[in-house]
Amino acid sequence: MISARGGGGVVAGWEWDETLFAGTAAYYRRGRLPYAPGLAEALADALRLDRRGRLLDVGCGPGVVALTLAGLFAEVVGVDPDGGMI
């Protein structure tokens, strides 16, 4: 059992496994439920988005969130450790 935390907030002894999500993109796209209708508009109103900002989607997977919200920003950037998900 790992309980100690190292310097930078990462659990001591933990290492990223690059194969952890390998090959899952197709399943994610097929099985991911869509966001509720009107979610993008509700976020735009609540956050007072003016279509001038930049959205950074970290761990974007196939881009479900980024694509849903793309119309609310001037620029959208998605990054994911698994190149197959992008």
C-alpha cells in the first residue's frame, strides 16, 4: 500500500504506465454518453464566456469536452498522454 506523498504532489513510488489506456479510444468514443442538451450554453452564461478565451482540455481523450465547448472559445487546445486517444 502506498500512502506517502513525494515532493510535487505525486504519490511516492507511483510511475505512469504509458500502456494503461492504449487501444481504448474506440471504446471510449462508442461508450461515452453525450453531455446534457444545453450544457455548453449554461456554462457560457454561468462563466460569462465571451468567445475570446482559450480552452485547455488536459486529458482530453478523443476531445468530447473540447469539441462540445469549442464554439465558446477563440482557441481550443487538447492534450492527452495517449496519442491514440486524440
